[in-house]
Amino acid sequence: MRIAPLLSNFIKPFGIYKNNQNEYSSYNTTVKTFGLKQDIFVKEPSFTSIKGGTDFKNLVDTKKLHCIYCGRPLLSAKVLNKLKTNGVFSDSIKNFVQQMLNYTEYLHPAEKEFVKKTAILAFDYPNIRLSETIKKLFPQAYKELLNEQKPVFKELATLVNEMPRGYKTKFKELLKISKYKIEEKEYIPQKFSGKEFRYKMSRIEDTLKDEYMAKKINKLSEPLIHPIMRKEKEPLTQKFINDILFLTETRDINSINWTKKDLELLIINKIKQYGEILNRKDILYLCDSAQKTIEGKPVKVKFSNKSFKYDLNTILEGMPDIQLRQKIDSIVSKLPNSLTSVNAFIIKHELAASDAIGYDLLRPSVATIEHMVPRSLGGASKLNNYALACSRDNNMRSDTDLKEFIKKFDKKNQIKYFADIFEEVYNWNISMDTAEEMLETFMYESGRQISLPKTYSKTAPRKQNNKIINKCKKRRK
Ligand SMILES: [Zn+2]
């Protein structure tokens, strides 16, 4: 008999407390369990459980939702973290493979191939761990990857002579350095990038079981991207120096005339000490090459598609020949990466700890909030501008125009995605208004028309088209 008071509470505020959703959100789940759905409330539910991006993303903890782009199932970040903290990734490969069978739907082709290779290896070496698996697979994978990469670079090299003045030398230099990298040869890098170091370190931090240490390392690398460090002409301040001395627990405070180089080395040395405590080769490797780069000594740097593309973009910025640019991009897109080539996956993880390898297998599938209108273009951080996308596609899109980016993906993925979103309207998670606005934003930004099954349009009559467009235009400003 407790239903009645609850119900009356629930019905009364309709329209009255519309802006006071938090107060009533707790009724939401209760009502749902009594099966009171659709007919009475569905037209305009005032109480929905999803208030912002975090709630939206957390939907995947309990629901099977799919990426708006690639249509692959989205993995809950909580599940990934649990696997890491439960030690699934650092277990023997026999146990690891067994556990992984529950997650194969999240794996990309190269990752599936890697798990398969691991499973085969587990017949002979059931008790080794993932990091040792990589070592066993490395020699073969290295040879094969070189064979995959070389033709791409050969093709790029044929374009050197087509490059306009001012771009040619830099392009040639990049190809030369890339060759050193893919052949794992030493070379003298030009400049240390604190930004790149911090980015790479943050990827490692994610994979650390010891969150306290991860935070400490993160804090330590923070000054490396401070404006004082980034801008050559910016002078050092005593406060900045003191902060770093404090962070790195350096005692002989007044003995040296600190330079930026000294401070960078101090920070990296401290991180390295943590890497030793944690017994993480990936941290030590990253610190070692950073130290050598700062000191101007030759280093061996692993080739990474990501930094190659980043460097290429920097070099080609503003190049007038758009056709040539497209030609380059289409060649570069043929480079094997850790999702398309099992060899690239193995090489990338040469020094990685077992936890990091396991984490990387599933991380690309983790659900992230995608801003349909990118933040950099003034897109609001509001539900009506949000979509759920896998971490991989979200990273890949970055600020690319949605009209351009969406071309790579099948429209049926988006139909499925929005069918799921509208399903959540009936589950009291998303309001009909919000769901409609999400769909409108998507259609306007992508230029794709999505028609939903009739059941949805019945309760949600489409608004006037020009009204929608005006609304989206406004949002874009
Ligand atoms: Zn995706």
C-alpha cells in the first residue's frame, strides 16, 4: 500500500517542479519497479535519471549501448578498471585467456588476433604473463611490421619532389627520422616536448594499479607543460623553482643557479625513481629517452603513428596544395596500427607491463562523451550536444567536421544508436525533449537523415524542420 503516496507525490509535481528535478529523481527508480510506464507519463517525463555527461556515460554500466560511429558495443570504464584491479591482466596467460573470452566482442581485429596468439602460446607456457608473451612474439612481429610499414614510407618518399618550397626540407627530415624510428636506430632528436612526455606518461598512469603513485607522477609532470617551460622567453620565477624543488623533494635549494633544463631533468629523475619502485620498464624507458633528449644525446625512439601524424600535421599546416595533402593523408592512412595489425600491437607493447597490455586491449572500446559540435567550435557541454562514442573514434575525430568524419561509418550504426537512445526515454533515463534534441543536433551537424521506427515518431511528432535548424544554428554559436 506504499504505492499510493508515492504515486501522488509523483504525479503532482508534473509541470510544477519541472526545474527541480533533483529533488524527485529518487522516485524515478521506485516508480519504474512498479511497472508504471508509458501511457501516463511518456509524453513529457519530467524526471529522468540522466542529468549530465557523467550519468549519460554511466548508462553503459547497466545497458548495452553502441558507439554512434562504429556501432561496436561500448565498454564501461568501471568494468575495465575492475578487471585491472582484480589482476586479470597480470594473471597467468592461461587464466587471462579464459577471462578474456567474456570480452571478445569488444576487441578489434588485431587485438583478437593477439589474444588468439596468446591462447596458442598458453598451451606450451600456461604460466607466463602477458609481458612475457609479448617478448616471445616480438622478433617475428618486428620483421613483419617492418614489411608492412616500408612500402608506405616508400610511397611517401615519392612525393618529396612534389612538395612546395618551405615544406620540402621539413617533410624530408620527418621521413628520415621516421626511418630511424621504425628501424629502431639511434638519432639525435631536436627538442624535448614536455607536452608529449606528459601525454605519454598519462597513458601509462591510467594502467597503474597504484592510484596514489599514478597521481603523484601526474602531479610531478604538471610543471613540464607550464607556460614558463613552454615559452622559451618566459623567465623562471623563484616560486616556480621552489614548487618544483618541493615536488621533487630536492633539498639543496640555494646551491645552484637553476635552469629550465635542470628542472626538467629533476622532475624526470624523480618520476624515474617511482618507475623503479613500481618496477615499470615503460616508465623507465620514457624517462630515459626524455633525459637523453634534454641532454642532446642520441636516443632510440619507438615509432608511433600518433606522433608521426601529429608531426606531419605541424609540418604541412597551411600548405596550399590541397590535392597533394589529400594524397599524403590517404597514403598515411595505410600505416598499420595497433588495431589493424597484430604486429603493430605487439611492437607497441614491447616494454609494457602486463596490466598495461590488458588495459590497452579494451581501452579503445570504453564509452566516452562525444561533443557533436566540438567544444573548440563553441559546442556546449550539454546533453543535447552529447553522443556516446568509443574512446577510439572520439580520439580519432577530435575536431573534424562531423559531415566529413561520419562518411567513414555506416548509417545503420546511427539508426541503431538513436533507437537505443529513444528506448531510454521509455526507461525514464532521458527526457523526450533531450532525445529529440540529440537527434536534431546529430542530423543537422552530420547532414544525415535518421528515421526512427514508427513507434517513436508516434509519441514524438517531428518538429518543423526550419525550427530545428534555427535551434541548431543557435547552439553552434
Ligand atoms: Zn566507435
